[in-house]
Amino acid sequence: MHVLVTRPKDDGETLKAELEQLGCKVTLEPLIRIVSNDIPATAIDETSTLIITSRNALRALAKSPALTRALTRPLLAVGPGTAALAREMGFTDIFEGPGTGAELVPEITRRSEAGGGAFVYLSADRMAFDVPSALAERGIAIRRVVAYRSVAAETLSPQVADALRDGAINVVVLMSPRTSETWAKIAPVAAKPNDLSDISYVCISEAVANVVKSELGPQAIIVANRPNHEEILIVLKRLAARPEAE
């Protein structure tokens, strides 16, 4: 089974290694490039709790002078992968959410109502879910600091374009709406519809899958049970175990 991993490089390398251990052929083709912003030390001033919905935000924080102060604050992590990286960085007071920004809102609300103090959200330039607006609807104001920005690819690499035209790619992994939008825009330029028709798409959420459906029409799509890396890997393990995947 030949899997195309479209995640940004850091997280993509991790998934690539895990799939290769399963015997899959894996090509890493990041459709989004992550660019960290400078986070000043003052970004954490007067902050009691950090909200983190991406490992990319933690990587940006790790490069900044704000890290030392941040490590003394409680951290609300969107899911297990983000929480694991936070622990590796030295955070000790971590709340691990189920996997989406929307599912963090009740915990933030609970802490706010309990007098939890000021919150700062280290976010991307484009948010898959608008946490600040969701909290504002509940009368809760948080401070947003844009920790990183994402730059979409404009074309596929020649190697991947050739593989698509040859029908050599069996599975494409899509883990964000932005990545799905980018794929739907550039893949049909690199290959004809018939070249893409036998591909199975493994999507992290229904929102990601809906982009594929709306832009590319009916496709073979599998959506992870939960929107996180671990559940995506479970789906891919199941696909790799099928006799036709050999």
C-alpha cells in the first residue's frame, strides 16, 4: 500500500515512520508549510492559563523567550498528541482535551466561571475552529496570539504528480480543512480525474471529508472516529492489514 502523507514536515515525518513500520510505502508531500512567528516574552504576562490547539503552536513557543514563563502556567491541550509534546517540553499542569477546539470550550468555560483568571490562546493565522468567538458567545474574553502561519503549496512535486498519473498512490491522508482544500485545488491540475478515481482518502474529520466531496465529487473516504493522530493511525493500520494492500 502506497500512502501519501500531506501533513506539514514535522508531524508528517512521525506518521511516515509509523506507516513504514507497518510495511507501507510512504511518500511525504507537505501541502502546508508552517512558519513560526516571534512570540515575545510579554505574550505570557498577566496570563494564568494557556490554550493550545496545535503542536505547531508549541514548536513556535519552544523557540521563543516566552517559554520559561509559559512553563509555569497551566496548559489546556486540544488532544493527546499536543499534550504529549507539552510534557516533553516541560509543562507539568496539563489538561488533555478530546481532540478538537470545540471540545475545549466547556473546560475553558468551567475554569473561567471558577475564577480561572486570564487565558491566552496561541493559535494559527487561520483557525479550523474559532475558539475566541465560541467563548465570546459565552461572555468569556481571551487573548489570542498568532504563534504561526501556514502557507499552502501551489503545485505538487513532479515525483508525486508522476505517481498519480501512474496510479501508484493508493491512499491520501488529509488532516485539516486547509490541506484538503489545497489537495482539491492542485491534484486535478497534476493528474486527470481517472488517475485519481481509485484513491482512498483517510480524513481526520467530517469537515475535511466534506471538502473532498464538494470539490472532487464522490470518493472513497474513511473518516477517523476521533480527530487526532492516533485514530488516523488506527484507520491506516486497518487498511494496511487488508490482503489487497500487500
